[in-house]
Amino acid sequence: MPKSNWCIDLKPFDIVEFRGKNILLLCHENADLDAFCSAAILARFLKQKKIKSVLAVPSHINEQTLSFAISEKISFSVNPSLEGFDVICLFDFNDYEQLGKLRKEFTKKVKKNCVKVIAFDHHEIEKRSIDASKKFVNAGAFSTTEILFDLIGKKFDSKMSFYACLGMIEDTGRFLVGSKKFFESFSKCLSKSSANYTKVFELAKHKAPDGERIAFLKAANRSNIVKLKKAIVVTSTISFYHGAVSTKLLDFGADISLVCGTEKKGLTHLAARAETGFKENKNFNLMRHLFVPLQKAIGGDAGGHSGAAHWKGNVNEKKVLSEAIKILKARFD
């Protein structure tokens, strides 16, 4: 992976810079378990050091994460005012779009240089990414909780270890991807946690609501197979659940899945996934090899990492999919 994306360094993580500060731990919009658990881990770590912090989300968290927060009695703020905070820690994102309703206020505070921004993330850094004051970012990591473990794992208590396990297993699609180092970290966290593997696995298991299940069926019915010489690409269109549907299409045998749809505001969304074995065998990176050239060709905003990425912009679905296939054909046909 490129050196520019490997910004993590254990030495600069100094607890002193948090002392005496008003700290906001901010997850991305529609926060998942990896983002929320990462913030919860740092909140507990700071509490150990007698440092207060506020855990927050821009507008909402997903149902799975909400259920977890309630069961663990973890309090969080929704759409907080950023006024009065000296340090804002971002978890599991680097895209202004994922700040939701907080984007305008956040951008204003950053421009005035009146807040320190610290990023904890495992997504690719792009030119348009949020320019944090300090970055604990590793695009080669499989979850943000894994990065927290790399940073302060020696200080993890059983709860922090449990939270890390949940983030790791959820953000890898229940171990669809991983590495030797990743599984070693997961094993250490599981050993230190108060939970057994079955409990962790069940809590991280995504229970699809009816709307999502119907979206799977509709997308499967609308799917189109593009057989290239070195890859099987499956495309489909659906209005919602683009990411979940693109992941499901890999289960049906696709090497790469592309799911496109247009929301009410008129923005077109494209979600893509690449099967792990295919990605590694072909040395293929969705962000670098598909979404960066796609963004150059049709504009819009892209984000993600090697196996999962997304794009949004004011281009019709047919054009988006056509350009994406054109780029993939140049590489695999």
C-alpha cells in the first residue's frame, strides 16, 4: 500500500494532548458497529485517565448499532452543537459528506482553526479528504477498531476488547477479508474480552430488515452479467441499500459487483465490492483502479478502500455503469 496512506505512529498518541480539553468523539452518519465501537473504546480509555468526552453521531446510527448501544448502556448525542469543543476525533470516515447536518458547522470551525481534528480511519486518503490535524490512518487495516487496538491495545480492559471484536468482525463482513496480523489481533481481543466467540458473532450478525431483503431480490432480478476475460462483473440498479446489495451479489459468484441507483434529491449513487480472493490474486484495488479513474472521467465524489467503495454525483445511472465497465474492461478484458 502507498506510504501516504500509512500515517499511524504509536509515539504521537500522547494522552497529554487530551487533558484539560473538551473532547467530541464523532462517528459518521448512519454509524455502524466499527465506527461506534471505536469511539466507545476511546471514550473508555479516556475515562480510565479521568478525562471526560462526548460520543456523538451527526443524525442517526443504524439499527444494529442502536441495539448494541442500548444493551451496553452507552450514551451518545445526536446532531450536537460543535461549539465549545477543543478536540474533535473522527472515527471510520474521512469524507465531508458523512458529517451530514454537521458539515457546515464543522467546516467553519476547521477554517477558523479553532479546533483540533484527530482522525482514526482505515479508508483510502484522497485529495478531498478531511485534512485532520493528526491522522491515525491505515488503509491496509480491515477496521478502525483494529487501529485502536494497534494504538492502545495494551490498555484494553475486557469491555474495550469486546467492542474491538465486534468492530473487527462486522467490518470484515464476518471474516470475508483479513490477514494474519488481523486475526492475531482479533484473537487477543477475544481472549481479553468477557464474551465468547458465539456471542460476538451473533451480535455482529446483520439482521436484514424486510426492505433490505426485498431490495436483494429486486436487484438480483435486474442484474446483468458482464463476462470479461479475467473477471466476472455483475451490475444492477436499486434505489436503496446499494452497499448491502453489492455485497450480496458477491455471494452469487461475482468477482466485482456494481450497484447503481438515484435518490430523491437526484444524486446517483454507485456502490461496488470486490471478492477478496479475486482482489488479492489480481492485485486489484477498487478505489485506486476503478473509482479514481471513474471520478476523473465523470466527476462526482468517491470514497472507500480496496474491497468496498462508493461514488455519488449528478450523472445518470446508465452513464455511470457504462464508464465503470469501460474502465474494468481496459484492465481485465
